[in-house]
Amino acid sequence: MRKLSLLLAAAAVGVVLASSPGRAQPEETPESLPDFPGREETFGYCIGCHSMKVVGRQGMDRPRWDETLTWMTEKHNMPPPDAEMRKVLLDYLAQAFPPAAPAQGGGFVVPFAPQQ
């Protein structure tokens, strides 16, 4: 019974937050991301845990993206991609969100991301 109460309370909070004025966010889709090979796969892998806006603001080089994928699997239980999928993800991330020009948001870095 306690679990059900907690679930209902969490659902109520979610409904309130989702319906709050000024909080409406446009739905993210793969098409809202830069159009490079691997866009759909990357979207599918990342969106389950966080907004793609978080990803787009990082602007990292390929080795740093690689470290971040490892960190996400080790520290945040992201399902580890197999070698082929990892290459698809890294190819996309390095091309779509390079270090010189973060694609969205002006260079914000997530505070819990691995540091250089």
C-alpha cells in the first residue's frame, strides 16, 4: 500500500509540473537535432534519461564523448552500447556537437559530466 501511495504522489507531482504555466516545452524529436548519420540512434539512446538539449550544450571532441559514454554506463546505469552502436553514437556526437561550436545553448557544461 505504501508503494502505491508513493507512486500516486509522484504521478501527481508530475501532472502538476507538466501543467504549470510557462513550463510547456516543445516535444523533442530526432528531427530537432543536426542531420548527420546516427541521429535517430543517438536520440534513442540519450532521450530516455535526459533532454537532448543537455547533450547539445556539451561540445566535446570524440575522445571526451567516448569518456562520457563510459562514465554514463559506469555511474548512471546507461545500457552499454555494443562496439558497432558505440561507433555510431560517437560518430554522431563528434560531428553534431564538436568542441568548437556547441550546437545549442552557448557552451553550458553539465556539472556531473567527467572533467578534463
